[in-house]
Amino acid sequence: MKKKGLLMSLFLVLLLSLALVGCNSNKSGGEEAGAPTEGETKEETTAPAEAEAPAGGDKVLVFGRGGDSVGLDPIAVTDGESFKVTKQIFDTLIEYGEQDTTIQPGLATEWDVKDEGLTYTLKLREGVKFHDGTDFNADAVVTNFDRWMNGTKDQFYYYASMFGGFKGDEGHVIDSVTAVDELTVEFKLKRAQAPFLKNLAMVPFAIASPAALEKYGDTFNENPVGTGPFKFVEWKRNDRVVLEKNEDFWMDGYPKLDRVIYQSIPDNSARLNALVTGEVDLVDGLNPSDKTSIESNSDLQLFKRPSMNVGYLGLTMKDPNSPLANKLVRQALNHAVDKQGLIDAFYAGLAEPAKNAMPPSVEGYNDAIEAYPYDLEKAKALLAEAGYADGFTMELWAMPVPRPYMPDGKKVAEVLQASFAQIGVKAEIVSFEWATYLDKARDGEADAFLLGWTGDNGDADNFLYVLLDKDNIGSNNYSYYSNDELHDILIAAQENPNQDERNELYKQAQEIIHDDAPWIPLVHSTPLLSGKANVEGFVPHPTGTDKLTTVDLK
């Protein structure tokens, strides 16, 4: 009996130890927890991730980022912080190349295009499971597209932008999506759309579990279920999102990491300090001026994201009585900006002056266009010709958050304010909380506003049509710029399957945009990231959304 009691005691101790290990392995977080968020008690916050790595040698990567996600349903969000996470949870039918936007197999292994670009037949990958154990198949694809095309702009913003609206809208590109058999899906288009496959590879069009969509309904945004390399575990608002390895992922041997934690650290310097002190393993959104200190630290490595962005000052034309509705005024303001001076002051040389609304890395870029030279006298002359010799007053909206194309919106706004003052234009700097800033700018409430764009799919259409066509006024066209000639050219470019001919159309479009000057294009930047020396296999993608499937820790 004594021996039996001893064994029972040892057994209970073992159970307690296992329970403690389990508790430790479930904790997460990338920095010291701050004040509790709404609905969370202080006791519910957690300690830094480096003190909470699961037992047994599990590989946990903590990614320090500038802000929290808006949501985790990829079709229902538009912000990069959300896409960073959803890219790990979900897969798309088509993928991009490792560091470019060439189309590659994803959940679809092959595709066939017929009827002059009106019929696309995709063969789907066999044996893929959603994280809830249900099968990925053609019916799942149909369910997702039915959901999107029957939505609204308030729900599925990106769908309307890329596919010309929703079911029943005149401009809607997709006529039907049909499951031919379990692993074959057919898309019928109303009109050809040259970047159709590239659009399918965009993060918003990832395939969600139909069973989970039905189960969670309106709360799917907080309960995401896909087929990706990592499964959702938890989300503490304004703190962290925790993901764990998908043991049944369709790529043999991947992912390498056991857990990924996205930790929100809003301040750029604090984020870098968290990397230096070992609280996080990987960070983005660095100040360009930090490049030298990172390169001199043998414990760190520097990553440069291939540039595919534009930072700009938008000039709103919604009010026909506004001075900015006059093309000569917009041209004058273009002449009043010293872009190289901005780059020298804020980008540490990691940017180039912009003259077009799309970056040189995108096919169809018109390098023959001559940039507006920095010429204050020319600017004054144009204002006088427009009837504003004494200048005018306007609001200049400054971004409240750092972005790769705009490291410090307030300081950039102050430089622009001083420049405009030299030609008699008084610019009052205003700002708002980020979500409010975007909503108000989208509604056309700004006079002039700082903003930018990182390409989603590497196609000129994703810059020129999405940002400046009249179809997208009130969505991505914040300037409320409308030009019928430009619209016809952009639609013709969408429908033309010949890439060389498309390129020529886009060059014509850039000439019109340059002359009409709805923006002041400022810079194309090279964003910086950094990681610990033991991070392997991380390759920054030009779209700004990186998949961590192949990332490992030495």
C-alpha cells in the first residue's frame, strides 16, 4: 500500500508539472503589457514573450509592428496591419513569386484561359483541409465568391475596387463562378480583365472555410479559419495576435515555426529598442535614420523591401468652387514642392522623387514624363494666371501614423506648409485619429491630404484605375478626380490581353494625370525591416505582406 501511495503521489506531481508547462506554453506577448484594454482586467495581461516561450524547444517568432489589426476577415479589411496576419491564416487561389508579383500556383495548381479572356478554368489542389477539418474544394471557392459579389462597399471594399462593383452592377466583371467538379472551378467574365489572375492572388481574396463562415457569421472577423500555414489562437486588441503552426498544412515540412506572435508597438524607436533588447525577433516600420545603427549591430540583420509604393499629397476637387478645382492651381502647388529636400530630410536617401502616380518598378511606367521642377516663381505665375495672385487659404491634412512611404506625416506637412507660404498659400495643418482620417478623406472633406499606396498586385491598373479613375470616387479616389478620356483608356487597358499594348495605354494615362495634377506625387520609398541574426528564410515582399511559411529560427 505504501508503494502504491508513493506512485500515486508521483503521478499527481507529474500531472501538476504538465499542467504548469501547458499554462506556460499558452502565454504570449512581445513586450511588457501596458494598461488593460477595454473589457480586460489587469490580471489578464501577460508578460513579455521572451519569458514565455513554450517548453520543449518550440520556435516562437515575435513580430513587432506599428499597430493592431482592424479585423481578421481578409475581405472585410483594407489595412496592411490586418493583411500581415491574414496572410498567415489564409491561402489564395493564386500566389505571387517570392519577391515579385509573377503569378504562381496557390490553392489552384494550374489554370486555362479561353474565349479571349472571358473564361478561366482553375484546377484545385487535392487533399487540402481548412483549419476546422473541413475540405477545401470547388464548392468552397463558389461559396466565397457568392458571399463577396452579393456584398456592399461597406462590407467588401476591395471586391468592388478590383472587380468593378457587385452582382447586378453595370461594371461588375464576373458573370458566374461554377464548380465543374470537386477540384475544378470555372469563372465566366462579362468582359476581359487582363490582371484577373493577379487580382485573385491579392490578400483580400483568400478562401475562408464555408463551415466557419456559417458558424461564426458576423463574428468571423474575430474567428478566422483558412487553409494557411498558421492557425488562429487569440487576439488581444491593441496588444497581440497569436497564431500556431498548422500541422496539416499542404506544403510538406512547413511551416518551420511553431508559433507566431504579432505584437503592437506603435512607436518606431520603441519597436527597434524591443528588437535590440530581445523582446521581439522581427520588426517593420523602421525610421530610415536607423539604418546605420542596425548595420553596425552584429546581433541584427537589415532587410530592404523592394519598392512598389508612392507617397503623395492629394488635392481634393469635390467642391467646384475650391481653388483646387482649378488645374493651374494644382500645377502651381506641384512646382512649389522640393521633393529632393524632403528625401534628404526624412528618408535618409532611401527614396526617390516621384513624378507619376505609379512607381518605376511597375510595368507600363512612363519615364519620358518630365517632373514638375521646383520653381517658386513659376508657381506664383500660375497662381496669378488662375486668379489667385494673392494666394488662398486651405487645410493640409497630416497623417497621424508612420507608413513606409511617409515616415513622419506631421513633419512632412510642416515642410509643405512652409513651401506653400512662399507662394502665398496659407496651409493650416490638421489631423485626426487614423481611422477617422481615412474616413473623412474618403468622403472628400480634406482640401489637401497626405497619403500613399503600396501596390497590391504589381499591375499598373492597381495604381491608376484604383486610385484615380472616376469609378472609384468615394472609395480609393480620395481626390474626387474625374476624367472621361482617362477612364476610357484605363478600361481599354483592362480589357486588352496584349501587355505591350497595355503598357502604351498606361503611358498615355500617366500623361493625362500629370497634366491634370490631381496629386503632388512625392516619393517612392524603400521600406526597412530588421530582425535578429538567427532569423532565417524571411524575404520581404514588395506588396508589403510577407508570408512566414519558410521562416525559421536558428
